[in-house]
Amino acid sequence: MKATREKRPASDPASRKKRATNVTTLLKEEPVPALSNSVDEKDGKNVFYLIKAVRAGVHFNLFQDFAAEVSFSQAEWSQYLHLSEKTLQRYKKEKSTFDPLQSERILEIMQLFKKGIAVFGDKNHFNTWLNTSNIVLGNGKPKDLLDSSFGIQLLQDELIRIEYGVFA
């Protein structure tokens, strides 16, 4: 059985601006319920929200707004999401939602950016860290680990160590 992606009509300028504001809010580290660091909260309420968002799928417009704020090429996004560039272009053309696996990866990367910006103070410093070889990460660049959940978790852990001043 072939899975179908829900097509949604192209949005009007007002809703596009609202989405852009949400992404900007995320990158400025203001509270965004779905993307907060609430995974550590005892009630797990927002974890269930994230699960629901993954199952529903991230709409391409939200992804596009976020992708415009970060410094990854289409080829890099293709690698991180395990999709061909042509498939990414099809998502863009159809304005559809991503499948749960890609949606989960997008949300994980959004959460990583939220944490990274909180630790480094702004997205430029965080992007510099992502693109700089790191001894702790086997002399690799942190962004090279974004293609797996384990790599993203490793980066989250490293950001926590940096936040608390533990560099080794």
C-alpha cells in the first residue's frame, strides 16, 4: 500500500508571516511549546505533543522557513533527512508534509538549534561551532552527525557539557 502525503494549499502571506515569526521565535530562544527543552520536564506533556507532531508530519512550509534560518545547503538537508535532492524538490513543489521519519529528524534538528543558540548566544556562533572540527567528536564537524538520532543526541549532550563548562 502506497503511503500518501497530505497536500495542503499554498498559504496566504499572513499565515506565511506567522510561520516565519514562529521560526524566528524558535531561533531567538523564546518559548515554543513544540520545540521547548521540555523533554526534561517530569510530566512529559510536551513530549507527547512532539510525538503527535511527528505522526502528523512537518509541513514543507515550516521546514522551508526553518531551513532559511540555518546555514545548510539542500544537499546537506538531503543527507540529514535521508532523501534525494529530487525528493526534497518534490516536497517543495507539492507543498506536502514530510513522512514521520523525516519529520522527527527535522524536529530533532530544530531542538538542537534551540539548545545551541541558548548555549552560544546567537545562531552565528552556533553555526561556527557546527562547522568547526572538534576533538571531542573525533576531529569531525558537529554538523556531520546530524544524519542520525544518535549523532544529534551526542551533540545535545556536548552542548550541555559546554553550557556547564565541562569541555573534556
